Amino acid sequence: MELAVINQKGQDTGRKVTLSDEIFAIEPNDNAIYLDVKQYLANQRQGTHKSKERNEVAGSTKKIKKQKGTGGARAGSLKAPNFRGGGRVFGPKPRDYSFKLNKKVKQLARKSALSYKVIENSLVVLEDLAFDAPKTKNYIALLNGLSLSDKKTLLVLPEDNKNVFLSSRNLPKAKVVTVNDINTYQLLNADHLVLCEGSVSKLETILAK
């Protein structure tokens, strides 16, 4: 499959790039995508939630009233969960939400996400770019040239470029990553995927392993 390479103004450069059918034209596997996104979101959780149980609440352990003869339910401690200020029953405890996922499943998920972008005509191949200085207006001009200013975009660079990254950082709908850091969640979260020309071959090398 071939796609035209466009410049920063959205014009055809006359060059074409060939996309591997084994990566960009597979039958998407929704279950692999689900597992990979689930793992990514689980890894974002700090897991530091904690509430106090009755043995951790500060307070007296004295029996608050006699056992019988009050006409009400028997009660022993103010720290019981049925009293205001008492401990919580089965409350959250600090835990690690991360889980293992096989490398081949993660590879399949990324291939599936890329294939979805091709199916939805949401994939653009852009000539390699570099900014002389980190300026947000330069990145806005790029998005305007691509007619993507009102869309959530993911720009994939072949290698780290600080100026491009800093130029996009103030734009809430724009995300810039290097080809080594791309993941399934980011691919699906973006309305349009913009691949730099030099990142296509690197991406195919990574996902072909």
C-alpha cells in the first residue's frame, strides 16, 4: 500500500511511501487492543489509596454503654464502622495495579491500531520536519496546513526533537512522541495519526520483530 508524502502546507511532494501490509493492513484484533489499553491505563494508577479500618482509627476502646437494658442495639467501641468517625469496612489499601502482557500481544495491538487508522483514512505521512526554535505558532501553522487544527493529533517523530516537542506542549489536542515511545492507547486516542517520513521505516522495523 502506498501513501503520498505531503509537506507542512499539506501539499503533495510527489514522493510516495510504501506501507507494509503486515503492519498497516492486518485484520484488527480488538481483544489485543483491549488488553494493551487496559495495561497502559492500569500502569498509570498510583495505587496509593488508603482508608483506616477500625483497628487503625484513633479513639478509646472503652465500652460506650452497658450491654443490656438500654433498649437499643448493643455497642462496644466507638471505632466500629456503624458509628460516625469509625473505621471503614473493606476499604481500599495500597496496591499495584500493573500486570504482565506478552510482547507479541502488545505488538499485535499496535499493528491493529495502525490498521484501524488506515481503514478510517486517519493516517497522514508528512515529510521530516524540524523547527529552528520552540514556538507554538509554528506548530499551529503546521496543523493549519494539514487541516487538523481542530482535531486530536499524534505526531510521530523518527527521533527526539526538542523544538518540535516544546512547540506542541501548550496545545491540548496535540501530542508528539518518538517512534520508540508509541503505544496503542495514544494511537486510538488521536483522531489523526501523522507519521513523519523517516519514522515509517523505523516503526516497521520495531513492529516486525
